[in-house]
Amino acid sequence: MNAGISGGEGAAAVSGLDSLNAVLVARKRQLRRGALQTAFVLFLVVASLGHADFFNPQRYAEGAHGIFQIIVREGLPPDFSRWASWGRPLLDTLAMSIGGTALSVLFSFLLAFLAAGNTSPHPVVYAAARLFLNVMRAIPELILGILFLAAVGLGILPGVLALGFHSIGMVGKFFAEAIEHVDPAPVEAVRACGGSPLQVLWHGVLPQVFPQMADVSFYRWEYNFRASTVMGMVGCGGIGFQLISSLNLMDYRQVTALLLLILLCVTVVDALSAGIRRRFK
Amino acid sequence: MNRIRTAFCPQHPNGVAISVRGLSVEYPGGRRALENITLEICRGELTVLLGRSGAGKSTLLRCLNLLQQPTAGTIRVDGFGDITSRNRLRDYRRQAGMVFQLHHLIGRQSALQNVLMGRLAYHSTLRSVLPLPAADVAIAMECLERVGLADKALSRVDRLSGGERQRVGIARALAQRPRILFADEPVASLDPATAESIMELLRRIAREDHLTVVFSLHQIDLACRYGERVIGLAHGRLVFDGRHRHLSRGHLEQIYNEAACEQGLEAALSP
């Protein structure tokens, strides 16, 4: 201890000690709360896996054999003999993913301004737009695909519509959130120069959110390419339709070849979209 | 009691640009930002709103540009009268440039793109979706040249220094071809040397273009050196309105608290 401490400084030191104690108590409470939260999440995970019979070794013992049988005995080597007839379905799938993404981006762009708290014209419009986005997100694209298949018939058109509408749910929400996070300062500057309400949106808000919008759109294209292979399985054409046909015929060597092809395409699309997204930063 | 000087403009040769009567602003939650302000802004004069932060300077400036709706009172602008319709509001704002404390620019756009924002109100909404015509680019470049940044026209604003950004903000206001220029604490976030050069630039432009100028500032020395007329605000009330040489210690004590006043007075009142 410092012997030269004067009365005033001593008082300051005591109050400093008090505030240190207060901080320590608060910190202890915080740590205890953190430990409780971690324990709760862990419990949730273990309980869910247990509910799914994940911890039953017997099921794996039987399953491993079946998987091995299908993949190694019947699935290898991959059979590329029908490669010439896969080009067209592959283009169909690509067109489906691009068309669906474009559709969703267009509608999301218009909806997002209604679904963003800071640009929505009225709370009722805001609530309706949010509800629409939630509904679109809640209906799985496969269900939408079956619905549109019944409505507009076979081909990739129902796939485009299903991917487009389902994607609005997520793309629109992300667009709206980007708009809600804009810096209000330049927006006010456009108002102060005499900009009309639409000019304020176009020249004050849009330039700020454009990079995020481009980022979300290209990410969604990646996602939709993968999803469009699944869409083929319910009858929307494309490479997924070839996949489900080979599966039904139990031609697992062809299935392996198709999966490898899809893997290659997904990798190319991923690299392409990642490259484009980087340029928008 | 310190006498509040008002009725300042009638003697002024150029007349009144903006006339404010009984202006009050109350924010949601009951905080009164301005209380019963009556004043006139004279045409062609450089007026400084002086006060501590929170005194109501920004609110008053935002009211003058009609960005803020007053709770009570009227604002009449010479040549515009009572501004009621949306089109008149646009016309008024187009000829009233605004410079902000934190410049209010879009960081990822070039200086030129930001300055072109000042030309938007000269075009219809539909037309402004497309790139603006070359004539507007020429005006924007001329404005950038006046603030000494023509060589940075294509640089992204977030790559510029604080002083350069404020110059871009000034160029944007100039691109509106304004008759009135508002500036809300234009140098508050700049270092003293840069602040001085920005104030100098604003005064030069104001004189060359015969602009009516209203600045808000919190520094007494800048207010006294650059303001032809000083309006003192404290707690949302008008406490002084007149030439800076008429600012007394009593006025400054009202505007600032005692301690700040002691230091400020020496700087402000020494010749």
C-alpha cells in the first residue's frame, strides 16, 4: 500500500474498490447466465438426436452394409455412356435456375421497399408485404412445383415459377433488411436537394443497398441451381428428371455419373457467382 | 436582462429572404427543441446560428429547409410565400443548398456521382433513372473545380479525407445552383486548419455568388470572424440577434455555460 495516500485520494480508492466489486459481481452473473444458455443449447441438441434414434449403433451396422452395397458394388464405376443425351436437360436446369432467380429478384426488388420499415408507405402495407414474404418462405419449393405443374403443365416453366415464388420469401426479406440498414444521412441529403420521393429511393437508398442486393441475388442463383436439380424429380424436367429416372430403373452406375456431373456444374456455378459477387463489393 | 435585438432586416438594403414567426418545435416525447422563435434572415448576408450542442441550431436549420415540420409558427420564404404544395417544396429546396456536418455522402459512389445528386431536382423522376445529361456533368465538374477537387472526380468518396469529403458536400450543394446556402456545423468534425480552409471556401463562394447563407456553429471565434450577423440560441430560445460586436459577456454566458465562456471570450473579443 502507498503510505503517502491523502484523505481525499483514500476516499477515491474506496469508491474505486466499490465499483470494481460491482463489476466483478455483474461479470459473475453474466458468466453464470452464459453457462446456463450453453447447457440449454447442448440439451436441445442431444435430445433432438436421441429423438431421431441417432445413438442406436445397431441401425448403423445394418445400414452401413446397404450403403456400401449400393455405392461401391452397384454404383461404381460411373456410367457415362448416355452423356450425349444429358446436354439438353442440363441446359434446362440452368435456364430454370436463371429464370427463377430473375423472377424472384424482380418481384423482391419491388416488394422490399414495401416490406422495409423505413420506406414502406403505410404500416398496413408493411404488414401485408411481410406476411406475403413469410408465406412464400413457408411453402416448400417442391410443393409449389407440384402446384404449378398441375396449373401450367409439364416442362421447366412450373420449375421457374416454383423457384421464383419460393425465392421471393428469402430474397425479399434480405433486400428489405438491407434497405432498413441504410445510412439515413445521404437519404436526407437527397430530400434536402429537392428530390422527389422516388428520386430519394432511387438515388439515396438504392446506391447504398445495391452491393448487398447483388450479393444476395447471386447467392440465390447458386442455391436455385442446386434446388432446380431437385425440381426435376417432381417432373419439372432438367437434369433432376434424368436422375430420378435412373434411380427408378435402379441403374446406380448412371446415378453416380449424373451426381458427378451435377457436382461439377454446382462447382462451376459457385465459382462463377463467387467471382461476380466479389466484384460488387 | 439582455435585450434581444430583433427587427434587424428592415434596415438592410437587400430585404428579407426568410421570415420566421413564432416557431416552436416539440419532439415526440415532449422535448421542446425550439420555443417561439421569431427572426428574419436577410438576403445576401452570412448569418451564424451560435449555440451549444442541443441548443436547437440543427432543428432551426432543418426547419428553414423545411426538412422538419414545426409544431407551431410559420416560415415564409421570399418568392415562395407559404409553402404548401409538394411541388413548391421541391422548387424551394432546389434553390436552397445544404451542407451537413458529416457530409451525408454515399461512400461507395464517386465524388462526381455525389455532386450530380444536386442536379436531380432539375429533372423528372422518370428522367433521373437514366444517367443525367452531359450538361449536368459539366456543371458538377465546374463545382468540383471550384472546391479544388476536379482531379478527384472519379475517386470513391470513402477514399477521400474528411476535408475533401466536406468539399464534395459543398460542391453538391453548389450543383443545385442555389440562392440560399445552409450549413449545419460544417467544420465540427474537422481539424482546426482544415476547418479554417473550409470556412474560408464557404465565405468566398457566398460572396462570389451573392448567396444568402445560414451556418450553425458552436465555436465563438469562428462565429465572430465569419458571421456578419450572429443569432444566439440557448435551450431552444433566442438569446441574441445582432452584429457579433454587440455580443456581450452576458449574452455569451447565456449561450454557453460560465466556464466555456471564460475561455471563449478572450479569443472572441480580443481584436
